Amino acid sequence: MKPFMDKDFLLQTETARKLYHEEAEGLPIIDYHCHLNPREVAEDHRFANITELWLGGDHYKWRALRSNGVDEHFITGDASDWEKFEKWAETVPYCMRNPIYHWTHLELRTAFGIQKLLNPSTAREIYEECNEKLRQPEYSARGLMRRYRVEVVCTTDDPADSLEYHKQTAQSGFEIKVLPTWRPDKAMAIENPKAYRAYIEQLSQAAGCEIHSYADLLDALQKRHDYFASLGCRLSDHGLTEFYADEFTETEVDSIFRKVMDGQQPTEKELGQFRSALLLEFGRQDARAGWTQQFHYGPIRNNNSRMMQLLGPDSGFDSIGTPNTALQMARFLDRLCLEGNLPQTILYNINPADNEMLAAMIGNFQEGPVPGKIQFGSGWWFNDQKEGMERQMNTLSLLGLLSRFVGMLTDSRSFLSYPRHEYFRRTLCNLLGRDVENGELPEEEMPRIREMVRDICYWNAKRYFRF
């Protein structure tokens, strides 16, 4: 019987162990999509305790707590930090076979050197040991990033954001790059005219120009796009339920914009036309700037309306959707391609049923000189666990080139989520090691396989994003 989570965790063959320990383990981390708070990096935030650091915004853990019957008072309510941690410790033993069980213990081990299992009997000891270490300078926000050998992080930022904390971090001389990512979802959100008008006012102030027409909107967005680029932005990111590629004219889109700004509700057809127009324009902007566009599509968000009213979005009530989006995705990518404006693109699906479709889709638009110009993104959200990662990489291997894959990201708000890169690297090495030992990959090509591991874990992303 193997010990739990030893140094060879997830590595089932000797070849896998060599690949991980000799090639992947020591590589730096490029976290090209995350939701870290830029202010916490700029101010080198010191965490009051492990509850703030670990449970404060982690909706993965919140969902597990709710599934275990824990009252909301101990999750997002006003229970004490110790009480919230205690409830998490009571829940962890019930998380076996959920990836949270692995992540929890990886984070305790890699960040705090704690080898004990978290459960009710160890809760107080672990709580106090973590809190004692968090009082040390090396456990600040920046200290944790250094501990995990992070080289670059790309946060997620609205066009109207000032990016003041990115500037502050850059001016401080912090050796880790903290770059903004353009996330213009609110510019497309015309389904709520009142909220949209308020957002346009914010965007107008940020861009320093008045916005009365669709042309004005595009002008303001371009000004902010240029500003993001001046601070090192290399990527955009778009959170979509589905893709949009409806037919429209500029006159129609301008009329829709004015209608919404007058407080009128757009029709479903108008929603599709407006979103199609803006999404196309975002692609053109990224192409001109040499950025990479990312699309995270398919979730059904805020399913529990009662909890949405109580807690707001991003609190653990989203799920996997089943949009039939292949045709619209193809039309959207094809429009940009026909214009010569298709930028580097990463596509992430939340529903694993789309794996084969997406891996086949990217092959339609590959072109030199960039290897892997169109990427099938890593297992996202409900898929960022061992089986989900394996499914994504196996599908990409079968229908594309795994060797050109840009690898893992955290997609997290937590400074303790970097072990997800380790989890991914172990899974990758296990896949390749198993193939070698099964005779499905040639042992005499081990130098190339070793290079493949290094590329997927680090070098492909560094080259692809030009970091």
C-alpha cells in the first residue's frame, strides 16, 4: 500500500517519476489567467489568519460545506474565523475522492509544511500552526507567490478599472510580473438597461470621453484597450454563455445601443446582434495589439436566485450548461479569419461533452508562424481535476498537438492555489510515463519527451505570450 500523497503522488511508473522530478518539478509558474486581487499584491497584504487566506472567497470549498449540511452562517455569514475553519475541518473527511481533498492537503504541505490530515481532531493544532506562520513576513501575499516560484500572473480586469494597483506593483520593483487582462463582459451586458447605463458612465469617466453612440463606445473601449496595453496587458478574456455570430449592420447596432441607453429593454434578436458586433470588434482590437483572446464559455450562472439576492454573484451557485454553440463559434472565428484579424485564441469549455468538438474546431484555424495559434484550453472550473485534465489532454492528443499546449492556470482568487500547477504537472508526467512504459511512445525518444514536459509546463506559455 502506497502512503498518501508522498513525493510520488499520482506518478504510477518509474518513467513518470523521472519526468516529474527531473523536468517539471522545479520549473517556474506562469499563471496567465487568475482572479487575484491586484490590491493585495500591491500592498503585500498580510493575512489575519488561515480562514481569511483559505476560505474567504473560495466557492469550491463553499459548495462542499453546503453539501455537507453546514449552515450559511459558518460559510459566508458572521461566524468567527475559528468557527468557519472548524466547520471546514469537519467537512474535509467527507471530501474524499473530491479533488478538494487533494488540493487541501497539497496546500497545507506546500505552503506550511504540514503533513497531518485535516480533520476535527487536528483542526485546532493546524489552525494555530498556520496562523503562527502567517505572522512571518515570508507569508505575505508576495511571499507566497515567491514560495511557489511564480514568474508571471495575469489578473482579470474590467476596461473601466484604473489599474492603479498594477502600476503600484510595477513601480515597487517587485520581481514577479503582475499584468492586467482585459475582461470587457460588462460592455456587452445590455440585458439590464439601468445597470448598463451606469456602467457606460463609469467607462466614459475612465476613458475621458463622452459616450452617446455605438461609435463613441468603440472609441472609449479602444482608448482603454490602449491603456491596458501600456501597462503590459497581453491577453483578453471573455466569459460567455455561448458564442455570438448573428448578422447585423452598424446602423442596427447603433440603434440598439441608443435604445438601451434610453432605458428600453432590447429584444432577444437585438441582444444577439449587439453581442455579435462587440465580440467581433474585441477580436479586431486584440489582433491589432498582438494580444491573445481567451473565451471561457458555457456556464449557467447564479442558478439559485434566493442566494443571488443574499450574496451576489461568484458565491458558488453556478453549474455546467449545455449550449449548442459549435456553429456560432465557427462563424465567429471564420469572420475574424476572413478579415485577417484572427488573433491567438484560447478556448475553454465547462462541459466536457464539448471536448472533441473544441479539439477539432481549433484545427480549422491553425496557421503559421505561431505553433498552436488556436489553443484548446486546460480543464476549466468543474474540469480542473485529475480526470478532467486527463480528458482534455487525451482529446487534444488525439485531435491536435499536445506538444504545443500552453498548459495550466489557476483561475483562482487564492494565493494558495498554485499547487494546481503541481497537480497538473504530475498528471501530465503520469500520462506520458505510462505511454512510454506501455510501449506506446518510444523510449529512445526520451530527450524529446523530456523537452515536451518542459514545454507544456512552462516554455510554451512563455513563448506564446512573449513573457
